[in-house]
Amino acid sequence: MLRRLWDVIWMRFYAVWVCGAGLFRGYRCHPFARMKGNALTIEAGCSVRRAALDSSFGNIRLSSGCWLNDGVEISAISEVRIGRGTTLQRNVTINGQVGLGEGCLLAPNVFISSTSHVHDRFPGMPIREQEGALPRDEFLRLYNRPILIGDDVWIGVNAVLMPGVQVGAHAIIGANAVVTKNVPEGAVVAGVPAKILDYRLGFEEKNCAE
Ligand SMILES: CC(C)(COP(=O)(O)OP(=O)(O)OC[C@H]1O[C@@H](n2cnc3c(N)ncnc32)[C@H](O)[C@@H]1OP(=O)(O)O)[C@@H](O)C(=O)NCCC(=O)NCCS
């Protein structure tokens, strides 16, 4: 109980401190943004609305000119890095170890997580208990597969990116897609699981040549 109270007080204090620092460092931060942990870097020109950023277990870096709308949730394992000028619409969730390139557009409700629940280690054991039964370093070794996304990528509304996928620069992920495999540069993918529909203008030849 006291621990929880302390967490809430510390989170508020840290958020006020981070948001206040923005006045001097040239970024804008909503006073009701929620911050946890202290490994958060926000560069000048960023704008953070009522988002929740948890850097208790890893670094979060927002490069200059990023824009995070209300309801965005980022929690880091190792590192979450958002490239310059990338925008995250309402309720985007980013978990784990994720690198997002520059100038990307993430539509509402996009879900990107480099980890998953432990569901296949202990026969017959409930999933909730499997997670507790695995030491944290073992969990990270087996269940954290970093996600890398290139520059100028547009991710449509409700899309889900599975652990370990790499999305090439200039790609488009369609609305409601579930991305289970790597996406080539400039490809337009959609569906469940996501398949290549086409290539963006100017990227067809590059991929044909390979
Ligand atoms: C992926 C996308 C960019 C493709 O647009 P497009 O190139 O104009 O594609 P088209 O509309 O010509 O569709 C081509 C084919 O793909 C299918 N398709 C398009 N988008 C799809 C999607 N999200 N899921 C499944 N199939 C899709 C179409 O039904 C069509 O199939 P058909 O040839 O059998 O008729 C677009 O459909 C999309 O999903 N945009 C994201 C919208 C969004 O999230 N907006 C939020 C604003 S930030």
C-alpha cells in the first residue's frame, strides 16, 4: 500500500520535473503525461500529450520533432528509440525493444511489442504462472525479439507487429494488418497475416532487381 502510494507520488513528481524541464529544453509536454523510471530522453521540438512513458527497465529516446498523442503508451526493455519527426496517434502501444525510424506515421491503436507471454515452456501450467516460473534474464533471452522499423514507414490503424519483425524503410502496413514476417523496403502489405499487395511508386524496380 505504502509502496503503491510512493510510486504514484514519485511518478507525478517525475512527470512534473520532466514537463517543467521542457520549458527550458524546447519540448512540450502535457502536465498529465505519466512518466515512470528515469531513463527518458526527450529532444527539443517534441510534443507529448497525455501519454504514459515507462523507462523503469530500459531507455526511451524521443528524437527531435516527435509527436505523441493522448493515450500513447511506451514501456521499454533495453531501449525504445523513436526517430526524428515520427508521429504516434491516439492509443499507440510500444513495448519492449523497438527502434522506429525517422518521419514515420503510426495511426491510432497500432500495437508493437517485442515480447510475448510465456505460453509454451511448462506443459499444462497456466500462462500466468509460466511467466512467474521463468527467471527474468531467461525470459528476456527467449521471449524478447527486437523490432526494427525503417524511415518513412506508414502503419495503418489497428495494425499489430509481432516480435522480431523488421520493416524496411518507406513501407506501408495496411489497416488491421498482423505483421508476422519481415517487410521489404517500399512494400505495401495488408491482411492477417500481412502479405505484399504492391510496392510504393519508385520502389518496384529496386525489389525486382534483388
Ligand atoms: C494498405 C493501403 C494503404 C492500400 O491502399 P491502396 O494502395 O489504395 O490499395 P487499394 O485500395 O487499391 O486495394 C488493393 C487491394 O488490397 C486490398 N486491401 C487494401 N487495404 C487492405 C487492408 N487494410 N486489409 C486487407 N486488404 C486490403 C483491397 O481490398 C484490394 O483488394 P482487391 O485487389 O482484391 O480488390 C490502405 O488500404 C490502408 O489500409 N491504409 C491505411 C488506412 C489508415 O489506417 N488510415 C489511418 C490514418 S493515419
